[in-house]
Amino acid sequence: MSARPGFGTPDKSQVCGAPVDVALAAARTSMARLQRRQRLVAASSLALLAVVALRGATALVLETNEHRPLAYVLYVCTAIALGGVALGFRWGRRAGELRAEIASLELAREVVDHAAAPYVVVGPYRAPGSRAAEAQGRRDTASPWQLSEDRAGLGLGTLAAVAAACVLYGVVEESATATNLHFNFLENATPSALGFSTPVAAAGEWALEEHEQATGGRALVNRVGDEGAHPAVAVVDSFSARDVRAHTRCKFMPEHPEKACGLVFGYRDPAHYHVARLDDDGVTLAAVADGTENKLGHAGAEVSAGVWHDLGVVAKDKSIVVSWNGRELLRIKDASLPDQGTVGLWAPPRGHVWFDVLAIEAPASQAALEPLRTLPLVGGRS
């Protein structure tokens, strides 16, 4: 006597199929949940990358001066990137396990379906395990993005881009702030104690002394040096830039044979620098190369001895502007202006010169871009 359906011997699909179906559904749910997490973290990483790029571009274009310590930015970004890599590899391993489990359950489901089927399906021959092999083949031929997502969570390329952008963000944030230096020479100290170098000893002594006509009653003085010596320079040690804005207030005394005072910029050594100077004949801009001075421009003006004069220089993108008492007198293009150099004060070897102030600024936009200029693809030197 044959058993009716639901009585006697149970249907094989009810014994084996149901647990397989439950396990397969659970594995697929876990895979879908894991993929949602991967996409969420990947989207968050790309959002961070977009914020970093936007903030860096804003700093470069708008010349913002907001400052954050470089170390803090790098530490946070490094922690985010390393944490994402660790999480990505963990999820990648779990994704591989789930794929293998799903393939195995699909194979088991195929066997159960075939054994319980009351009819025969005529079709191409498919060897046992072929569905799992096809699933494995689809995985092996997946796109590079899918492979990286499976094996490293959200993709090592995304994390690397985020880490690189964070480094750039730190560089921009650190260097986008304009560099400002101001010396009023009121201290009872030596020029070297204030951070100045005076490499031409024969050109005369530099000292901070009392001067009743100076701001605050003190000023920097360069006294008469040896005849035939090179001009005297006092340059700032801790400064180097290409684009600069500098200003000084100086006067030369009438009782000495050489009457001049000036600003040096793009200074590399006593034989290589640019100088803008005042003398009793006007304003002169010159470049010194290998110790030889080459005059770049001159503007006549009535510059009196024994009187304070304001002298300013703006050097930007190989263009030099020289002003005297607030009036622009010279604007010259000079391709020989170096990419880096310091700023300082200049005096003739046979003169007696006072300096009341020295102010220096490196604009934020130039400071932010300077680290990138060394890259050949960004217009730097290869």
C-alpha cells in the first residue's frame, strides 16, 4: 500500500530542503548586510576625500590663514586609513567565507532539488557542482573594483587616496598660513641673538644702539667698514621663500663717503642676492651673481641724507616692485630671481646707516603651493 503525501515516509525535500533553504537564506542575508556595510564605509571614505580636496582647494584659492598643526592632521588621517584597512581585510575574509558557504549551499540545494523532483527536465548536461563552479567563475571574472571590495573591504585604492589627500591637507593647513616677521630693534641684544647673520665682517660692525629719532629710541646700525670690502648685509636666518613682501625704514648719514641703504631678498650667500637700495641719486634695483652686481633698473628721486625713508619690495612670480615712501617707482620682471632665498638689510662698506624696522611676509598662497613645485607634473623641476 503506497503512502499518501504527508503520511508515512516523509518527502525528502521536507527533510533536507528546508534546512538548506534556511541556511542559504541566512548566508545570503549576511552577505547582503556585509556588502551594505562595505558600501557605507566606502561612501564615508569618499566623502572624507571630497572634504579634504575641497578644504585644500579653498586654502589655495582663497588664501585662508586658518591653521591646524600638521602632526594632528596626519595622526588622525593615518588612524582612519589604518583602521579602514584592518576593517576592510576582516570584512574581505568574511565575504570570501560567505561566498564559499553560499556556493556550497547552492550545490546542496541542487542535489536536493534533483532527488525530490517528480519529473525530468531535459536540458544541456550539467555536471554535479557546475553551478558552484559557475559561481566561482563569476567571482574570478569580477571587476577589479569588486575584487578589491571583496578582498579589502572598501578597496585599498580608496584608502590610499584618502591617506594621500590627508597628507596633502596637512601640508596645506600647515603651510597655508602666511609667514610674518617683524623686527623693531628695541632689544638690548646682538643681531645674532635676534636671528640675523652678518657674513661680511670687513664691511662694518652691526649693533643695536640707542637712537633718539628712532621708533622706541633704539635702532640697528651698521658702521663704516674697510675700504674695498663687499657691502654689508644682515640677513634673517630662519626665513626662506620665493615670493616675499619686505619693508624697512632706514637712513644714511651725510658725513660719510657712501650714502645708501637697502633691502636684500632672494639671498643665498654674499655673492648671490637681489638688492633694492636708496642713495642720494634715487632708487636702484640690482642682482648680484658671483659677486658681480648687475643693475636691473633705476628711478631718479630726491633722497635726502640724514632723513628716515620707507623702502619696500614685493617679489612675486619673477616680478619685482620697489616702492619709496609709499610710491611705486620700479616694476621689473627678472627670470633670475631664485626660487628660495632669505631677506635682510644692506649697507655700503664705507657708509654709516641706521635701520628702524624690518617687516617680512611670505604670502599664504605661495607658501601653500611651494611644497608641490618640486613635483615635475605640477610645473616644478624634475
